[in-house]
Amino acid sequence: MKTNRARIIQLIHIAKSQMGMDTDTYRQMLLSITGKTST
């Protein structure tokens, strides 16, 4: 069974794909929201 954190990260990546977001845009969004560039 996946941990809650792993499931949330999986859902984030699914949403990223569904929105057609490229890696650079995704990382910039993460940086602006969380101050980090990766999950």
C-alpha cells in the first residue's frame, strides 16, 4: 500500500500530465509555491 505522501505525489504528476505542463514550467510552479523545484 502506498503512503499518503506517495499517493499525493502520484496525483500531482497525473495532473501535470493532464494539463500538458512541461518539466520547466512544472518546476517553476513548484518553486513559486513551495520554494523547492522537485517533489
